[in-house]
Amino acid sequence: MYSFLNKYGQTIAFVGGLLIVLLFFIIAATGVSGMGNPTREDLYGSGVFDLGLRAAQFLVIATLLLMIFFIIRSIVMNPKGSLPLIVGIVGILLLFLIFRGMASGEITAAMKKMVVTPGQGKFVSGGIWAATILFFGAIAAAVISEVRGLFK
């Protein structure tokens, strides 16, 4: 199975995605053309875009489940080799928890409009700060790696 997927996996994925896109296009085009000149509200109420939305949701959920399965499988089969992964995940969680704890929990006008609780606000703030630090850390690591490569 591994050799088959290694050889034909990308082709199968590409053809499958192409079929989903073509089927979505056909359904959406025929559904919209049958409406005449629809308004935005007509399009939102119709089900012509449901296949594309459901297919995207299914693919994202399937990808996440497969990713989690293979990460756990890798950790179980090779715990010593998975140590950098485990340390990285713990570091990211620790960073998130630190920033979540530092968040004020104040509710702004925009948060009131979206009915966000103080706990949810702290969660979002911690996630945004952790993502920002990781983003700039990745850029710094890439720059340092390239500069270091120049001198090797």
C-alpha cells in the first residue's frame, strides 16, 4: 500500500480534488443560472454552494484526524525520536498558557458586539500573542539560518 500511495498518491489526490471542484462548479452554475438575477439573500438561502462547503469541511476534518492519528502513531512507535516534537508541543502550550494568564480579560466594544465573555477574550488574546511570537520567531530562525549558511 505504501509503494502504491508513494507512486500514485498525489495523482489520486489531484484527480479527486478536480472532480469535487468540477462537480461543485456544475451544481453551482446550474443552480445560479436557474434563479435568473439572484440577490445576495437569494444566494445565501439557496443550497447551490452546499457541496463545496461540505467538501471543504470534510477534507479539513479528515486531514486533522489523520494528522493526529499519525502523530500519535509516530510517538508510540518511536518515543525517543519524537522527543523534539513533544518538547515543541509542550513549549507552544506553555507559551499560550503564559499569554492567556497575562491577558486582562477586559471586554471592549467590539467584543460586546460579538458577545464574547472575558474567558473567551483571554483565550483569543493568548492565541493571538502566541501566534505572533511564533511567527516572528520563525522569521528570525529563517534569517539566522541563512546568515549562518553563508559562513559555512
